[in-house]
Amino acid sequence: MLLNIGNERKIHDIPIVQIKPCRVQSRKFFPAQEMKELAQSIKMNGVLQPLTVRKINSGEYELIAGERRLRAAAMCGNRKVPCIILNCSDKQADQFSLIENLQKSDLSFFEAAEGIERLMKTYNFSRIDVSRRLGKKQSEIANKLKILKLSADEKEIIAKYKLTEKHARALLKVEDHITRRLILSEIITQGLNVTQSEKYIDSVLSEKNKEKIKTQKTRLVIKDIKILENTINKAVDSIRSTGIDAVTSRTETDDFIEYTVRIPKKRQDCDAEKTA
């Protein structure tokens, strides 16, 4: 992405009150302790890395990069912050802000994944485009996008208990939401690492697969029994249609189903009885 910055690499001290927040901030969480430490550092040493902004009208600027520094500077009482002013369009500013944020190592993996998805949807970028702009492998981009399949509450729990991105990807093996929540609870309760979590997930899926196969076999047996019962009933009906008074009885236990068909040896001929 090319930005028309001209000769505006000069650093300007801009009042904090004149800087508007970035419109496409990827970061959602600003841990209080980290912000407190950054504010203390800025109080002692000043803002060592200038913020990046763009001018939107007279006396008003939009932040492109550096929200943590801006917040921390305000926390420690600074009225102005050093800034580099870029000359760029709305679209260029949004792209630059998203990409700058996504390149930060301290961004949570869910924030990074959501930022990548936003970059692709908003600007119609392919995975190849994102890979080139972020300097990351396409497989890494694909893996990050996969974790967005988890539900909002699952993401919240994973973030709350500081589980890793590999934990999140391991959970994707489980399709059923309820089972996933139970597994997630077990991982947290037992403090399972990634390898232990993967083994536990595999064992749960193995048991569920066994139950599934057992259920399928049971259904097939029941289906076969019904076919046999229908065959027996049709056979008995055929016997009765000839005038033979066949009698059936059915007994069922836990182990078997027993059918008894009684056919009289001597046929009572109605016409013969009338003649006699």
C-alpha cells in the first residue's frame, strides 16, 4: 500500500484533545496494569515513538496508529503528543491502521483474527493479499481465521482463562457446541496444556464415535427385525387366506423376540359340514 506522505515526516506536537480515535481499531482490550506501566514510562521518558495521524480539518486529526501511547499519555497528564502527519485518503488511512495494528505482537489472537477478517471483507482482500501485506504465511492467516468459528461465549472463556491459540484450534475438532463447552470446562479445571488437551479431545471424540457406531448398529438391527416381522405377518395372512385358521403369538425379552405360529393339522371344511 502506497501512502502519499510527501515531506510530512516532520514530527509535530499536537494537543490530545484535537486527536479523534481510530475508526478501525483492532485492539479491544487495554489491560489496566500494562497501561499503568506505559503511562509511568511516558511520564519518566516521554513518548519515544511518535503517533501517526492524518489531518481531517482545521485543528482536528484522526489517529492512525498509537492508541496505547495516546491513552497512556493522557493518563499521566500530558496535554500534547508527538505525531507524524500523513496525507492519505479515508480508505488508505483505514487500511494502514488495520495493518499497523495487526503487525503488533501483543495483539490477542482473537483480535488479530477479527482484524484479518475485517481487512478481507472491507477491502475485498484475498488471503494472498493479506499474507503479502502482513508478511505472514498463508497457512498462518488460514489458521487464524479458523478460530473465528468458535462461538462468542467460547472466545470469551478462552480469553478470560488465557488459553492459547493452539487450545482454540484443538477445540475446533469438536463440532457439537455442548460437547465443546464441556471439554473447555475440563481443560480449564484440570489446567491441561495443549498436548494434554489434544489427547483429551481425541479420547472424547473416540468414545462419541463408538457410541455413534453402536447406535447405528442398534438402528439397523431394529430395522431388520421390523422387516422380519412384516414378512412373518404377511406369511400368516397368506395362510389364513386359504381358510386355515393359523394362530400367532409374540413374546419379547431382553435377549430375543419369539414368534409362534400354530397351524391345525386337520382343516375343517365348511361345505363338508353343511352336507353332513
